[in-house]
Amino acid sequence: MAPPGMRSGHDISLEVMLDAGVPIDDIKGKSHELETERLNAHSARVRLKSGATIPNKDFVFSYDVREKLFRMLVIASI
């Protein structure tokens, strides 16, 4: 419960469905804590982790792909 005059961060949510098209190696939250659910090798559901504070800044995350496979796909499509 939030102190009087303040709002809990629990009522704010954000969800991103990520489909990289190639296998994902790592997902990192740059600005907030994340909850990630891997759906398969190339997609994931990324959510803002529930917290007691209001997330009052830009939501930034990054992900890495399996570089070797990505290079092979690019070369094969040329």
C-alpha cells in the first residue's frame, strides 16, 4: 500500500511481444527490471516487473540475437 497522497507502481503495466525472426540470446532491461517469458527461440513476452515505485522514465530494453546464425541468413539471402 502506498503512503497517503502517493500512488503505488502496481497499477502501471507494460507488455511487449518481441519476435526477432531469428533466435534470441539475451534480453536485458536497461531502465527497469523485467519479467521475460520465452515463447520460443525467436520470440518472447517482456513485461515491466511489478514494483512499489512508479516507473516514471522511458522504458528501454535490448536483446541480442545469435550472431552466427544471423550472418548466415544474411549471406544466404544475398
